[in-house]
Amino acid sequence: QVQLVESGGGLVQTGGSLRLSCAASRWPYAMGWFRQAPGKEREFVGRIAWSGGVATYADSVKGRFTISRDNAKNTVYLHMNSLKPEDTAIYYCAATTTGMMVTPASQYDYWGQGTQVTVSS
């Protein structure tokens, strides 16, 4: 069993930045970030390889969000810049045991509890 704990969410104005953290009890795994806005389905945000060398992003956040990881700290980060009101959601990190970078939520085995990000206009 792997526990994932997110932190770093909060309230920010349009154009602002936040950094979310996700600490894992076991390591390393390929990791993903997802978000879910009220009344909407969970949405893929981005993913990063277990080695940290490669990350890919959803078109909606490309160029604004960056995923990084510190394997010495068992932690993955989601750096969010140029935030927009439509980025408002609960953000979740997830770990997959497939050993590969994957996109569908169904291929992730462990999930954090989520952290709220609210972007005011």
C-alpha cells in the first residue's frame, strides 16, 4: 500500500502561482496529476516518469504547469503559473505501478486525498 499526501493548495488571484506537493510513503513510481472541478469529471493534468526525466501535460495546462520530482524526498511537485479561474478544482496526485507513464485515471493504483485550488477572477 502506498500513501500519497498532497499539500500546497489555496486561494490565488488570476495570473498567480502555486506549487502543489505530493509526498509518497513508498517510491519510486511514475506519477500523475489530475483535477476535478465541481460538476465535472476528473481530468488528466500531467504525468512524469519515475526517473523524473520526462513529463507530459494536457493541452489545457501546457506552457503554464510543470511537474517535477525529488526522488530523495519521495515527493512530486506541480508548479502552476499564470493561473486562470478555470483551473479551480481539487487536485489529486496518483501513482501507477505499471512502471510507465500513463494517462487514464483507471491505470493509476494509488491516489492522494486531494487539495483544493481556487483561482479568483
